[in-house]
Amino acid sequence: MTTSARPTTTAAATRTALIAALRPGYRADLAEGTDRFFAARRTDCPWCGATDLRSRLRTSDLLQHKPGRFVLDECRSCGHIFQNPQLTSAGLEFYYRDFYDGLGEQRLGGVFGTRSRVYRRRAESVLPHAAGGLARWLDVGTGHGHFCESARGLFPNTAFDGLDLTEGVELARREGRVVRAFRGSFPELAPTLAGQYDVVSMFHYLEHCTDPHRELAAARQALGPSGLLLIEVPDPRSRYARLLGRWWLPWLQPQHLHLLPAVNLRRRLSELGFTVLLEQHGEPHDPVDLLAACWLLLDAVAPREDAAWLPGSPGRGRRLLRGTLFLAAAPVLLAAAALDRLLAPVAGHARLANAYRLLARLDVPQRIADGNPAAPSASPQDGCITNVW
């Protein structure tokens, strides 16, 4: 008993010490409030340029519980949903800090490392369109490269490269999950990668980007003739988005900056010279909506742990409240998980799917210039952080 408990105790003590060391820095960051983390509010849609906007959602950080309020606006003209005002580069750094790395690295690394079946199904969507073989594949927003590791089982003769803003991509190369690791902004790196790839994949990446138009143009540039672009993103037109409101996990504020309806993405890909070969809704659905909503609600009532950005560590009373609350809610959580699984086979047909996947082939010369006059002229931080979804 003592032997098995010691590592957990040591890990907890290490985490407590790390939180104590980080707390002064967070206090300094928050001394002047959170307003400086936001850019000016937009009056037009970053996707189509229309000015007919409405507020879709107001929420807080439901995962890390960092301070701040976030607004998602919807364009009445095209249906694009975007964070408004959007985080600045300083804001992105603050809210991403200790999510994928630092305090959050171990937790999320474990989550990503156990989704091999999901990664394999993503790769399988390319198989019917890869009869001639695939020499090189670039996974953008690769994180620690777990997708590449799984996909290699289906494409053993393909060289997988990874690109990400975080140091996770360098770990992926050291672990042998990718052949080449590129760290930085995809639009900035794309000219050096021009025409090199048979496939570019973006799994739950575009929604994190400050300017999706530039990311799609970068993908086009990196692809060779007849190259394939594989994209998976949350579906903002899922019925769960309205039914569950702020407790719908894929809203994921403040990290998801843009949520793209499938019709908008299809149209933009066509403008860039792509032909959409495949659109899937049921297949990429992750059956966690009801369970996640219940969990987020309970976690908001009784936050789970200490954190460096909180004024102080939770007292014994709050820890007791959390334990009691989750114990009492266990039947509800189990029922929600069961219902998620029960509805999963019909999620696509019932428009409950929380994500969609597009596979497109680059066929014809580009018909418009890279970029878009309706898109932001300069992003505070071009590129995207590792996906979580």
C-alpha cells in the first residue's frame, strides 16, 4: 500500500510546489485585470465581411477557470461564429499557458495518447483516395504527433511530418512519431514547404487560428498537384450547441476563436481550387456531449483543484463539497455517458454530431489571391496552438 501511494504523493507535492512558484507571475499578469488581453471589438464578420452580427454566447473559462468573460458573435449573413473581441497575442499566451504544457501537460498528454482508434479512423478516410500511394504527409497542429504514429500503420511507406507552435512537435520528432518537425506559424512556414506534400491534415486546428483564411491558403501552397487536404473541426450547427448552451464542450472558450459552418468551408475550398471529395458528420462525432456538459456544470459549482491563477488553494470545505457533489451526481453522469453512446449511431442523421470532416483535392489553378479582403489584415498571433478536441 505504501509503495503504490508514494508516487502519487510525490507527484501531488511536486504540483503544489510548482503552483506556488507560478502564482506570483500570474498575480502580476492579472494585477491590471484582463481587458488588455482583448483586441478591439469587430463590427464586421471576419469570414465574409458582413456587418449584420448578433451575440450567440457569453461564457467564462470552464476548463481552467482563469478569469475573464468571452463573447461569441454570429454573422447573420453567412453563419460564421467568432470570438468578439478576440484575444490578442498576450491574451492567447495567458490563456494557453499551462493548458497543453506546464501544469496541464501530463493530463492532456495522457488524453491524446489514448485516442489511437480515433486517429486511425481519421486516416482511414484518405485510403480510398490514395491508390497511387502517398510520399509525404504534413499534420498541422500535430501536438505530440500521436495521429502520425497511428496513421503510419495504414500508410507504412508515407513519411509523416508535423507542424505546431509548441515544443510538443519537437518531442514528437525525438519519439520518432514524425520525420521532420516544424515549429512555428504555418502561413509563415508555408513558402519553404511549397509543393512538398501529398496530404495536409488539420484536425481541430482551424478553430484555434486567428485567421483561418491564411491557414487554408498556406495548406494550398504546401500541397503538390492533386494533393489532398483533410480537415476536421467542431460543427457549430450541431443541435447540441443550442440545447446545451454554454455547457457544450466544443465552444471551448477562450481557445476556439472561429467556428465554421461546413457550407462556408466548402465554398472557400472551392474558391481556392479544391474539389471536396468527402464530407462526414456522423463519423467524426465524439460521443461526449451530455457527459461533458454535466461535468462542466458540476466543475463550475465546485472547482476541482488548486491553480496558480487563483488567489489561493482550495480549503478543506471546498474539497469536501466537491467530493460530496460528484458522489451524489454519479448516477446522472453515468446516465449521460450511456445516452451519449446510445445516440452516437444516429448523431449524424439527427444533426447532433459535434464535428465534421472534409477531404478535398487540389485540382485547378488558384482563382483568387491568397488571403481575403474580408479577412483580418494582420493577426495578433498568426498560426494556432495545439488542438485539444
